[in-house]
Amino acid sequence: MDVTRRSRLFRIITLCLLTLVTTFLLDCWQPGHAHAATVPNTVFVDTTNPSFSITTTSDGSYSYTVTDINGSTVTSGQATSTNQHISLTLAPQSDGYYTLNIANKQITFVVVAPPTHDASSQFGNGLHFESYDPNLAPLVATTGAGWARADLTWANIEKTQGQYDFSVYDPWMNALQQQGITPFVILDYSNPLYDGGNTPYDDAGYSAYANYAQAVLHHYGSQITAVEVWNEYNWNAAGPCSRSTSCYVQLLKTAYQAVKAVNTNITVVGGAVAEDESGWFDGIFQGGGLQYMDAVSGHPYTDKQTAAPENTAGTSLDQQMIGLEGAIKQYNNGQPKPIWISELGWPTCCAHVNETDQANYLVRGAVLALAGGVQKFFWYDFLDDGGNPDYTEHHFGVLRLPDSTGTYTPKPSYAAYATMTHILNTVPFEASEAVGSNVYDERFANNTRVFWSTAGTQQLTVSADNPVTVTTMTGHTQVYTPSNGSVTLPLSASPIYVQGALNIQQGQNPGTFSTGFENGDMQLTWTNSVDNSGGPAGGSANITGICCGLSGPELNVGDGGPLSPHGGSHSLLYSGNGTNASGSNYAYLKAFDLSSHPIAVTSATTLSYWINPESSANSYNYASGNNSTCVAIDLIFSDNTNLRDSGATDTNGNRAHPAYQCNHLTLDTWNHVTINLGATVSGKTIVRLDIGYDQPSTTGGYRGYLDDISIG
């Protein structure tokens, strides 16, 4: 063995030993704080005693109190200062957000459950590797979010053409790996070595970007499983490619091909669109960008980051995401792609939101995102980025900048995030349930629900046969035992989690039904689903998709575009295309399953709805003639009969059958249809509500909207 090889071997052995020692220390040195005490902080896991080091102005005895997020005192006592220093260790506290009041100081701290990390986690944190201390990684881990999103900025890595230096990013990437967190890296921003420092726009620039992307993947190997192509290109592109969707599509193609050449299993995420720019998404999709994305990402910040997630860009976050999925399907042959919200947050400053509202919106935003079909949700961001009290960008964090003692303290949103990930980290969303006005009930698997109110505090009484566990937004847990077969839940703007079986009846009074498709209203049981259940069901014949890769008739919640909904922000979109010029053309689609709370028709029961059949001019030229008027609501009864064949008529004397509504409705106008059910079907029981199109021997498209449906 020569000296050179011996020296190399010695260095390798030394590095291995150092790595082992470092890993051991990071994993095992945990005196009191969550996961590690590598930086002073006030984040504690609930298996430890919260401990504090406090400087005083004089020695002696000091009184202290600990208050919870509501300001209620949970414990108090005396502490002694010696040499102007107090070492205080509290008894274990239940999970929650607290303030220690002592020696004229207010020290916030959180107690959270120990995190578990899983690559299938639905949640992530936004980080800034260039400015954050890598010793913060244990505190990132304690939020319980399994992913971390951060820039690997091109200009910081390639400072000489063809040479790549990762020294800026290696400490953080190593720290994430030690904590079991999966990195989601952004390949972004221009490089002054190419295209004059502008966003890549020529072959040399695109080729250099591809080489940089591959250098990142080769350097970090299997640690990287997902990359994002640029960040907010619609805002962060300069030069000839500024605000150019065609340039972004070319960049997507470049990145996608470069990444897949290294590892076909890496998820390439595209979009990263700032704010609600649906037109920007459309431009990318129309330009063929979807073929170069495994997932689509967006940053749906609300108006000036002040509006609640129930009101993002004039609609709720879940419906906004459903609309994005609809656009993806339109340009992707009717097929969806996963949607990631790679940034969303609210800043705690400058007339934006207070710290409690930030915590509220974090949970409500993440839950609504999942309800809208989002696969992964990344909070922006983990740590406040600066101390300017008037600069919005400095105050998005769940963790504050270190104080004068160098200690990092959490905001309520830190506890809220850790609680949510502990309960929902890998639990799939199932359905939104309508239980009352301005009340949100979002049901997840394993009998887990998230409730909140957007109309102040209120009590919600629901049926339950067995005790349920209720957890507050910041982690305090209590068991509710049913009284007379029900439990009463205290609702407010701060979400609560309820784990256990509840007998939810969708908030409908016996014998009634109503929905305007707004949040808190009853939502569709099925979308785009033909009623082929036999018996009174209508089925479908000779109806194809109207456009955009749709394979059949369409029924889904939309925004009423290009015309406005009848009321609120949402309405029910229907569409299809008849193909038989000399025979049947019909499609009856299932909308609502009412079998769990069937509606008994009395002599006074009425069906009411609004319908806006679109003309060719207002349907993007998809509808033909008066086809869109041949639509009506059909009801399926428990005795295997239906409304359309019952002979019932509306108040205008027209049969309650889609074929008999043809040409009796006005195009591009909201028509009110009212049917006295009691006159013809009194005594029957409604178990399903369908939407039907029926027009024999007429081809062409039909499209329109229904809204504000009620039975009562």
C-alpha cells in the first residue's frame, strides 16, 4: 500500500468516524428539548419536562405563572434566582401552546407529541437553506411534517461554468437526512454565467440549466425524490422570457428530460404559480406543459394574505383546487395529475393576521386543500425571515427569530401544525359533510373529523353511541362521553379534531334538502357518474364528452363561468354531446345519495331549482342550438319509481322530464323551476337525486349550470 492510498484511507476512516459520532449526538443528545438541543429553543415534546434558563436583575424569589393559549392559568409557583440566574424545570404539561410569565418576561413555549416521519406525509415546511442555521433541523422535524421545500439556487452552485459547488447546501441536506425529512428541492433562478443573467431563453441557457439539474441529482443521489422546476415563474422571470408561458414550457421540457435521464422515478413538479393565475396555468397547459410534469404545483395565497382560506380569490381553497383539477383534465385527455400546494401562508404583521388567526388559517387552509384533492401541502414558511416589523416577507414563520438571548420561540401556529401532522399526517381525506350553517365538517379516514365555525362560537350537537376524543387546534385532548345518545362540540374559528364514530346526518332536517354548492352546504356524492343502477335509473345512451378529453357526460361543481352562479361562488356544471341523429340521446347522472337520510314527500313538498342552459356563444362554442335546455332534475324513490315518469309538472305546466323541458327554458339566463311534488308523488320517499339530459334524434353539445336546489 503506497503512502497516497494510505493517506486517502485514513481520511475516509476519519470522516466515517466523524459522521457516526455526529449522527449519534444529533439523535441522542436531547436534554429536555424536542429531538435535540442544538440551538436554544422553547419547543418540548410531551415526554420531557419543559426547562428554562432565565436571567434576572437581582437574586431572590420570583413568582411565575404558566397560561395556555386562552390566557387561563394552568400552573404557578416560586423560583429562586442565584447569581441573577433562574433554572426552572416545570412538571410535564399536556400538549398545547403556553406562556411562562416570570421576572417581567413572557416566554412562549409549546409541548407537542413526538413526531413520526414518513415519506408519504401530506405535509411539508418551506425553508431557506442560505439563511437558516442547519442546527434548526431538529425543530423542523418536531413539526411532524415529513417534507421540506427549499431552493438549491443555480447561481450559488455553479459559479464557474461547468463546475458545481454544493457547500452552501450540504449542511442542510445532511441535517434533513439525519432527521428523516424528505427534501423537495427547487431548481431555480437565473445564473449570471448564462443569457446575461436573465432567465434561460436560448439553447445554451437551457442546456446549462439541464446540466445544473443533473449535477444536483448526481450529487445528492437517492436523497432527492422530487424536484420543482423554478419558483413562481409568472413573477420571477426576467429578460426575453418574462411572463412567457411558452418559455416556461420549454424550461419544463428541458428539466423533465434531464431529470428523467438520471432517474425516471424522480417526481418532476411544475407550475409553482404565484397567486390565483388560472390564465397562467391555462397557458402552460395549452402549450403542452402537462406532458413534462408528474405533478402540478401552485401558491394560492389569499388576497394580500389577509383573507381566510374559505375565501381565496373569491372562492374557497378546496373549490379553487377542484377547479384547477378540472383545467388539468381539460388539457390532459380527461385525466388528472396530482396537485401540490408548494407554498401557502399568512404573515403575522403589517395589518395582515394576528398569531392566532395564522394558526387557524394554517389548519383550515391545509384541511381545505386536502378536501380539494391536493396531494401535498407545504407551509410557507418555517422561520421568520427578518426583523423589520413593517415588511410582510419577514413574518410568515411558525417560529420566531431568536430573541436577545439567542432563543427560538414558537408561535401558536407551530403547535397547530404539530398537532395537525400528528393526527392527519398520512390519513386520507374522505368527504365534506354539511352539518350546519357556517360550520365545516371535513371527514378523514379512521373516523377522524375536523370541525370549525366561520360565524363565531357555536355549539354543535351530534349523535354518538360511544365516547369520542376531541383535540384542540394546539393539542389539548379531552374525551367526550355521550349524554342521551349525543355529544355537544364547542366550535369556533379554531379547528378541533374529533376521533371516534359520529352519526352525521348531513345537517338536513327530516323531509328537507338544500344546497347551493357553497362550503357548508351538502356536496355532491358523485361526479361524472352515470346512474346505471337499474330499475328507475335513467342510464345513458349515445352521449360522449363535450370536449377536452372528456370521455362521457360531465357533472361537477364549478364557478358558473363564463356567467356568474345564481348565488354565492359555486354552481353545478353539466355537459355532454349527443351523437345519434335518428334515435335516443340521454344521460342521467347520479348527484346526491339521500338513502342515509331519505326525504318523505308530503302533500306540501316542493322541488325548486335554478338552471342556466348555455348557448353556443356562452359555452366556448361547445353547445349547439337549444340542446342545453333539455335538462332537468330527476328523483329516484324507494319504491323503484322516478320523478320523470310520474307525470309531475312544473308551475309553467311543463313535464318534470328533461325531454319535456326542451325549448321551454331561456338560454344564458337563470330559470327558476318549481314542481309541486305533493300533487303527484305524495307518500313516496326520495333516496337519490339525479341530473338528466334527454333529447332524441338531435346531435351536438349541451352545457349549463344548476344552482340553489331545495326540497321541502
